[in-house]
Amino acid sequence: MYSMSLLQWKNYNVVMCKFFPASLEGEAKNWFYTLPDESIESYGSLVETFLETYMHNIISRPRVNKLFTLARRFREPLRSLKDMWRKLCTDIGKVPVDQQIFGFENSLEKSDPIWIEMYTENPQTLREMRKMQEHYIALQEIQEGAQDRGVQEASAAVEVIPQGDSKRSEKKPMAPQQGSGKKEWVEKGNKTRHEPRTYTPLKAPLEEIFKEVEKRNDIRYPKTRGIQLDETRNHPEFCHYHQY
């Protein structure tokens, strides 16, 4: 617009440079008067220097409200969600801390353990929230690693019988030919490995017995039990031992 207002003087560098500060205000005007002496050779170089300094102001950036459209996908790893949240905050730029925290909390499901802890502990700084993120990311990766090892061990335990040995597998083991050995072999094969134990029958539900034992304060609860809200303790599936 400045060039259009002085269109008749566009070929006069002195005039275009002389009246250029009149189109500026605030911080941009201060920038102009702090330029080094003899740093501007022509009006073209002045325009180029100005655009290099303030071009980032016209670059479209996502707004803060886009942060609240972030949502965790089904079975998405927590680390992937954290990386997306961090990148989005960087793209938006200068997002207040409380909005960064609430934006990440809003992307979680209310059944996620990290959402429950954030709702309970109410972190106020990014350091507190990142500590929670790394804690639950480590737990998730440990759990996934244990599941993968379990699948591999189960697959390795499956015995694969070659096709050529199918007839051999159908044959029954031969009993000893001697009379005394045969009797001993049959009795040993029918004998159970462990004798069945008999326990005193309980006359009360397990939950009532657990509540009485719990008063002794010597129960070791599992370390991985989740944080449960008080209003869900009356749920029919609530476990008094796992507290979840």
C-alpha cells in the first residue's frame, strides 16, 4: 500500500526512502531508526531488509484452538501422542503453560491411567506433566515388551511335528514285556503326581474375609494398581485387592 500511495514517485529512490518511516509505527519504526549508517543502498534493498525482518508475521500459524482438536487414536502409543502434542505446541508458538497442559489432558481418554493421575494431581508446570508422561510411557513400553516376549515364548513352545513322522506319532508306547515290570508300569502311569489337598470350606464371601484381613495392615498391594476415583468404588467389578 505504501508503494501504491507514492506510485508517481516509484522511480525516485530518495523520495521512497525518505517517506518510508511515515508508513511505520511502534516497534517497526524503532527498527528503522536503529539501522546502521549506510546500510541501505536503495529503496529496493530497504524493502528487502524490511521483509527479511518481518516476513514471519505474515506466515499463517495454527491457532491455539487447534491444540484442543488433538485426540489419541485407538491403541496409539502414548509416546506418539506426546510427540504430536509437542510438535503442535511448537507450530502454534507461545502457548500458555496451562493451555498446553489442558490440551494434552483433553486428548486422552478418561479411562487412561495418565488421565486419572493428571485429574487427581493437577500438574501446574510442564516439568510435572512431562514427568508423568515419561513415567506412563515407560510402563506402556515395558508392558508391550513383556507381551511380545510372552508371544515368542508361546510360539517357541509349540511342537511342530514333521509330516514324515505322522505315523510314528500315532504309535502307542509299548509296555514292558516282563510280568512284574508290566504291573509296575501300569500302576505308575495311573498314579497322580500330587495328592489333592482339602481346605476348610469358607462360610463368608471372599470380599468380607479380605476386609477383615486388611485390618492387620500386613497386605502387600501390587505396585501397578491404578489410581481410582472414590465414586467408582461401588462399581460391581471393583476389586478390593487391586483397588481398581
